Amino acid sequence: MKYTGPTYRPPYEANSLLLQVTAGCTHNKCTFCTMYKDIKFSIESLEQIEKDLKEAQAFCGDVKRVFLVNGDAFVLSANRLKPIAELIIQHFPNVEVITMYASINNIKSKTDKELEELRDLRINDLWIGTETGHEQTLEYLNKGFSLRDSYEQLERLNKAGVRHIDILIFGGAGKGKGIENAIANAKLINASKSLGVSITTMGAFGESRLAEDVEKGIFVPATELEVLEEQKKMIELIDVETIYLGIHGINTVTFDAQLPKDREKAIELVDTAISKMDDDFLNSVPERHSI
Ligand code: SF4
């Protein structure tokens, strides 16, 4: 299988076939992200994709789920994604879901009809880099789209019948703004009718602009306690059915939950964790290494 540079996938795609269709990320400008800093964006050829699929056929057995890498693979036009999906179905007829990371802008660039056609070719369960429902924070994170875009484009996915998992960052708003962020995030999730909400936690590392801003005092990170209070508040306020996907290694208290059904249990887990941590840790900003 061909993989160019670092390859990332959500923890929940650990059993999916990882198929490279792009290298790097077209945006590559998010304030906190260094994942593809040194990788020039490129598109994989159909010939190579077919070669990889043949190789995978030899050792993967009955593939049910394929994750297309890399950073914003849904940037590919519908005209490029359709033959890729057809090739996957040809080699793995029992594949149920072809998924990938997607930016809000990648949805915007496709028509409603194209979204439906892609869904018919089993492209679904998109992992959307929404990051926050808090306008000011979204602007700082430099995602290249507005909060209004998030609301509109997630609704377009719903109308096209494309399921999505919305990624959010606890601590994304910085010190003193965790509850504000939690309220805004819950509002977005309550409106977005997502299959799931995938949680990560803000970490300033590497040569990111965020790390520079922390160094200069422009961005003051939230303490551990603030992050955990934010976690609780968001769980409290989500009142639509969605799966809380929180097992990412960057989070301090990790669990999955079915919301709102498991709300009390989830809040109790966070409270128990807080009660076991000493004050020094709760008032610190733990070093986080990778997203
Ligand atoms: S967070 Fe996603 S969209 Fe932003 S630079 Fe990193 S890979 Fe690209």
C-alpha cells in the first residue's frame, strides 16, 4: 500500500482499510495543526489506487469499511471521488461505508445532486472538522469557513442523507471561555443531527501558530479543570440523539456514550475523575503531544 508522509485516521477507523487518495491537506493553515506541515498536497492516481486495492484484496479479506486518507480527502471533486468509490466496490463488493475527513468547504464545493450520488456510492459517515460552534474561536482557529457555513453545510449533508461525525476541540476557546464554548458547541450539535460528535482536546505543540501564540501570551490555554467542566457542560446540554465519541488519546477522561441516554453516567465519570485529581494537576495545563 502506498502512503505518503504521515497518515492520520480517527481512532474509530482502526479496523478500516486505509486507502490513500490524497497526500497532505489543501488548507494546511489551521492555527493548531502541524499534521501535514511538510507535505505538499497531491492527488493519488487512479492507477495507484487500483494497485493498492488489488494488494489489499490479497490480505484484507472481506472489507466492510474503507477510510480514504489524508487530511481533507473530501476536497476531491465528485468526478474524482465517483470512480474511486466504483473501484472500491468492484474490488470489495461488500463494502458498506467509504469514509474520510472532510472540511465544511469540501461540502460547499459539491452540489446537492453530487452529495446524493456520492452517498449512493456508499460514501458516508464523513468526519467533519467543525472544531467549534463558537464564532470567535472558529475565526481564531483559521479553518477558512464561517460558523454560518457549518450550520448550512451540515444541513445540506442531512438533506442528502449523508451521515456525519462532527469533530470538536475542548479547550479550543482558551482560558475562561470553556463554558461559552460548551454552550456554543452543544447548540451546533443539537442543530446538526450528527451521527456522532468526536472529541479532541486543544494542545499547543510543534511549530504551530498556536504554540507561538501561547509562547507570546496571545492565547492562554484552559486549565485541566476548565476543560473537564467544559466537557460536562456540553454533555449536559446536548439534547439530540448522537454518539459521544471521546476515546481519543489526547483527552484526559476518555469514554464513549450514547447521548442523551447516558448523560448522567457520562457526567458522573467526569466528576469521579475530577475528584481523584489533585489541585495542582487540575489547575495546570497538561502537555499534550498529538492530535
Ligand atoms: S486541521 Fe485538518 S484542515 Fe486544518 S490544517 Fe490540519 S489537516 Fe488541514
